Amino acid sequence: MKKRIFPLIMACLLFLSIVNARAQDTLTVTFLDMTPHVGQNLYLRVVDTLGGMEIGRDSLMVETDSFALEVVGLVPEHSYNVDFWADHNNNGTYDPPSADHAWRIPLDSVWGDTAITFTHNTNFMDIEWPREVEELQGLTIAFSNFTPHLGQNLYLALEYQNGWELERKKILVESAAFNVTFDTIIVDSSYQIDFWADHNLNGQYDIPPDDHAWRLTVDSVRGDTTIAFVHNTDFIDIDWTNKLTVDFTAMNPHLNQVLYFYLRDQDTGEFIDSLIVDPITDAEFSVSSMAIMPDSSYNVDFYVDFNENGMYDIPPTDHAWRIVLDDVNGDTTISFVHNTDFIDIGLESDTTVTGITDLNQAGFSTYPNPVKDVLTVRAGKDREITGNMRIFSQTGALLVNKVLPEGKTEVTLNVAALKPGVYILTIGEGKNIRQTRFVKE
């Protein structure tokens, strides 16, 4: 009897040893056509569908349109969800689509080393990526003694200390003591909070003492933070700028095409601001400009290079629209839903107006690229760097705006606070604007 049991035991042990050896099988995921996410971080994790246990994860910055990731630990005959997402809005945290782009690939009853291929698409889904508790913190300003501003509006802007604005708030002061909280704070980062009370009740920012304005700085936030602010008369001119935001929706017909956006004076047609979304990677996105002034009227002109020839053509060859803004008063948000009510916005068919000229082809140089801390722009012979220097995200959101003094031939910009990714740098105004891209490491 014992002789019969022994071979059976050995067979079982051999089977278990084989299973144990195969428990370290590898999953290889090959990614193709990931061009829309070059310069962004991509995160992947593999979760056992039985019990929801995570067996492994990996991440990288996307540097090319094709690459592969590996996770070790597959168990034979188990099923998994392969979850991954690209940090499309470059804020360092997972946000449900379409803010970030996320996908899930189910694997049923795997056996052995497994290889799958993923080709970029827009079939996003909310994979409910687990958020680390320490990722985002709250910064609370505890206001007190605000009796002089009861019944007035208080405007606040949270910014990195290099001027990159993250969030704005507007509240009505209804009591002398109250709290305002920003919940997008990242550990070890430093911030400034600009705020002002509309003391003269005209609905727009005026230099103190007409309005009352202050600035707070917070260095190296370590966690949830509360700072006290007691009303005082130590006012400062915070050089508040009004923000125009255009929210685009249903732009599916123009995915992977280029959108050109122009803010123009309604009376003179002068170009006030210009930017480019290159390419449109999401059907819903926002474009921002910090160039609107109270009591002014504008035409918001934009077009998509529908025939992809790099220049403006009268609709329907290209698709163009105009939004009329009359008598702007402060920060303004408008919504645009894709439609076919095209209009000729009257642009010249040359790249000096319609396709923003490449900075490096216009006698300027930008370096280093990629950049870690300080980006330098140098003008060529007999040239000067004039106007505003701006940095935009790939979706057109204004992140940095620096006014340049006249006579400069070299300008440096500290970009250390920017998240790793691809950004658009522009210099100049209106049809004299020049742009280039750079990678932040």
C-alpha cells in the first residue's frame, strides 16, 4: 500500500512544483500608435479578478509611439484585468476620462507567459485607479476680521510660485470669519495665493486702495495645511488678469486635427492673443486666455485645419467659427458645442497669420530640450525677444505667462515646477506670435 502512495505523493509534489514555477509567468503588453501621449506618464497595473488582488504594476514616461511593459506574477488558469492610463492633463494624479485617458483589457484563464498588443484608441473607461492618500492635500485659508468686506466678492487664485495658475475661486463674503480650501495641493510643492476683495463694487480688479489685494506664499507643503489670514491694510498690487475660458465639446469629427484659436479686438480686428491645440486628442477640452480686459468687446475666432494643409481655407474646406463677446466684465467662460454653422473668419491664407510660425525657424533658439529646470530662449543676430512668453499644455491651457521687457536678446524661464510632459512655448502677440514645443523631464 505504501509503495502505491509514494509515487502518488511524488506526482502531486511534481505537479505543485510545476504550478509554482509557472506562477511567475510574465505578461508583456506592447503599445502601438501612442503618439498622442508622448511626453506624458503612463501607468499600468494587473489585477486578479478573483478577489481583486493586484499582482503588479509598472509605469514610464512615453517617449516613443511604441513600447512595451512587463509584469511578472501570472498564475495559470486565473483571469485578470489589465488596467492602464495616460496622465493626459499632466496633473500627476488619475482623473476619470476624458480628463485622463484610461483603458482596460480583460484576460481570461491565462496559461504561461502571455503577450498582448494594444493600439491607441479613444474607447476610454473609468478604471477607478486607486488614489494614494498622500497624493493630494488640502490648503485652507482661515480668514478672520473681514467685516470691511461683508457683501463684497472675494476672488482667489492658487498658483505655483512661478506663476502657473492651478485654480480660481470666487465667493461672496457673508461673515467676518470663513474658510476657503483648495484641494489640489501636491506634497513638497510651493504655492502662492493671490486674492482681492472688490471693495469699490465695480465687478473688476482695480489697483489698491480702490480694491484690497493680498498675496500669501506657502513653501514645501507637507500635508493638509491651514494658514490664518487676519484682515489688514498691507495691500499689494497682484496684477490680476482676467481669464477667458472656452469649453469645447463634441469635437469628435476633428480628433487628431489642429485647432487655431485667436482673440481679436471686435472694432479693429487686431490680434490680442493666439494659441494652438496640436493635435486635438479629446472630444472635450478647454482653451484659456489671460488677455481679456473689462468693458471691452472681442471676437473669439477659431478654426480646424480640416483639409490638413497647414493654412486657413474658407469653409467648408476648413471649419471655422466666431463667438462674439460684448462688454466683457471680469472672468468669462463660454461653451462651444461642435456644429456646422461655419463662418469665414477672414484670415489671410498664409502661415504668418493662420499657422503659428515655428520659433526655431524664425531666428530664435530654445535650449536645453528636454529641459529639467531652466529653459533659455536666445534671439539670433539683429533680433529681439518682445511681447509675452507663454507656456501652454497640449490642450491649450495657459500655464505660464511672463511679460518681457524691451531690448531682450536672451530670456530664461524656470520650469522646474512643471510636471513631466510636452508643452508649447509661444513668444510675441497676435500675428507676430512664434511657437515651439519642448519636453519637461
